Amino acid sequence: MDAALRLLRLAAALAVLSAVAAPLAAQSKEDDGKEKDKPRRDSDSSLSSSDSSGERQTLAQRRKAAAAEREREAAKNSANNQQGGSAPSGGREGKAGRGGSGSSATRGGESGLGPVSMTFDRNAAILSHSAADPSEVGMSFVAKEGNEFWTAIRLDSFDPLNVDRFVFTLGYPKDILEPVGVDDAMIAGGLTEPPTVGVFPRAGLFSYEAALDRPMLVSPGPLLYIRWRPLRAAPLSQLPFAAIRGEYPGLFLGERDLLGSPQEADDGVTALDFSVLPRDPETLDELDDAAAFDFGFFEKYGGVRLSLEGPSQTPRAGEAFYVDLVLDNRSNSSLDAISARIEYDPDVLTILDADFDNGITLGVNIHDGPFAADFPFPYHIQNQVDASLGRITYRKGTDRPDQMRGRRGTIARIYALATAPTTATSMRFTFAEIDGYPSTAATFVGDDVLGDPAAKGDGVADLSFPILNAPAGAAVAAR
């Protein structure tokens, strides 16, 4: 009886092994055939052509290496099974990547008794933003103040893709660059209608959308080029992909996004890092703020500033006005959280509730909704006005510290009503300790990056202004 049971188990193991090995061998032949028949396409753009023979050779080498790895893995599993491993009761089925079927290799499961499925997705595709010159692809791009330059939106994939819609949006630092032109000749021949190109200077967004009446085979390489004009010199900055109206960048076939993982809506894209050198080489050292300190590759600590700016004109008693909370990170420091405690005199000022499109709307708030595009802090921690104490508490955080580099602008607006005249009233930052951290701070992984990291209580600019008497006969609103 034991001998018969062992024979049955051995037969089951051989059957499973045959079922796994056959598709692997067939996929290997299919890969070889695709390499021979793969369409070749050269860009006829005069700007640059990145579909070079070196790149094609690299892709072919990667495919052959992947096929060889699968054969080695199958042979290894076959040897393990022949040495006494038993077949599993079932395996996970290999999933297909976006745009076509995937192939699977096998490895030992947790028990070590047999193979489980591991997916090799040969259809994974990446949309990258890079320098237009193929020799600079994958590098941080360096431009020069006053000299326009081109960047490329490239498709990086193993094989050409069938696509019927292109959608992407780029964020750009509006105080450093502006987009001035587009060259989409590489895909224009397949478009039935002109593409929709949008530039939103206030938000610092550039968008491109094009639809085709039928699928078009798109080869790896540049899809289109964008021309930029540098507005000023700046150290390391970034041109990232972004979402607009809730839609993430993608290459689509019907409703299926062909980029990255099918489970992630916002993956499958890579951003471009760039710097803009000044016209005068002698001013190069002035790019980096003296209070910013380097700690490794592309990491800086310090030089961040918070300031209160306004009002645009001296308010009178009974008049409403606003003051801006301004974040300045032109020192390019790493930054993942800010907090501000601002104190004011409640006897002469009343803070007005303004929370349209805010992340926090409970109670009385200062207004940050309109500034989220420029400073995309996704974590809204505290936005509270305490009228009895004359105190504003504001805290936000992000898991993308790179998005806050090289930026200066309003992050929140404080709307106020002047209720009594005075020769001078102030709105000032305070640094009381809360759970071991100052109430006003800019931090990166808990470290101080506000002003000089070695100095406490610096890196801020308070505000003081008078309130004039109300015009004769004017009624002053009660607090």
C-alpha cells in the first residue's frame, strides 16, 4: 500500500512538472521569434533620435537573459523534484501585464516541497521625462539661464505597444521655467484630431492629451518633445508627472492603462531632475543658500524660511484684509513637514473663517485650498484658530519631500477683520515646545531645516502694521 501511494505521488509530481516546463519552453521560442520579427522604427525628428542600435541591442540582451534565467529556474526545479520534492496541491496563476500576456517562472514555495508561480511581466512599460539628447538620458539635466532647451517624453518598454490614447500632465516650477513649444511629429501621423495641449501658469502645470480613432503601434523611444525657457538660475529642481482633474498620466488601449502595474494608478512614470546655471559663471556659488548644508546625494538640510506678508495696504478699523503665510525653500532643502504657531492681538484683530476647498474645515480656519497645487502637502494635520487666545495653529506634511524643493510662494492665507485702531499690531511666530518639537518648525525626518539647523528659533519673518481709524461715520463690526 505504501509503495503504491509513493508511485501515485511521484506520478502527480511528474505531471505538474510537465505542465510547468512546457509553457516555459514555448515562451522561450516565442521570445526568440519576437526578437527576429520585432518592428524597427527610427525617429525622423531633427531634434534627436533615441531609438539607436545600442538601445535595441540592450533590449535584446535583456530578453535573452530573461529567457535564459527562466530555463535555469525550470531546470533547477526539475532537479529538486527528482531529488524527492513533492508537487504542491496548487499554484498561483501568473498574471498578465497591461497590454498583453505575461510569462511565469517557478521557484520553491514556503514549504520547500514544490514550485509556486512567479510572474515575469515582459509588457511592463514606463513613461519617462528625460533630456532630449539620448546621451543624457537618465542623468540630471543642466540648462543655462537664457538658453531654451528641449526635453523628451519617452516610452521605455520591451516591445512596441498598441495605444489609442495619450494622457499626461507635467508639473514645473513656474518661477524657474515656462513651456514655450511642443513637437509631437513622432505620433502626429496617427492622430485623427489635433491634440489638446494645456498650459496652466498659475498652477505650474503642462498637459497633453491625444486620442486616435484606432490603435497605433508605438515603439520604445521618444513620443514628443517639449521646449522650455529658463526664467532664472536655480540649483536642483524637478519636472515630475502629475495628476489633473483626477486623471493620472497613462498610455491607454481602451480603458486599460498600459503603464506600470495594473494595481497602481499613479506608477509607471519617472521625473526629470534639472539645474539651471547662471549666465555669469562668477555667480554660480550664489545659487546655494549659505544656510543650506549638504548631507549626501541630493540631500540638503536648512535654509527653509517662513514669513508673514501683507496686508497690501494699511487697513482701517472695520475693514477686512489678508496676510499670506509664505514658504521659501529656494535653498532646495529636503522638507517633509511644516508647522506654524502664529499669535496676534484679539483685541484689534478677528480672524475670519475661510475654508473653501480646504483639507480641514472644522472650526475657524485659515485658507490653504487654492495653494495646494503649488505646495501639494497631502497630510493635513491641524488648521485651527483660537480667538480667545489670539492664536493660529497650522501643520501639514508630505511623503514626497523632493516636491518642495526650489519653491517659494503662499501656502495659506489669513483673512482678518480690523476691529480697533492702533499704532502697531503684530502677527508673530512662536516656538513653544510641544512634545519635544517647537510649535513653529520646518523639518525633514524630524530634523530642523528652518533657517540654520544649528540655531533655534530662526528662519522666520514676523509682521507688524498699524490699523487706522475708521472713516468718519463708518460702523465698526463687533468682534
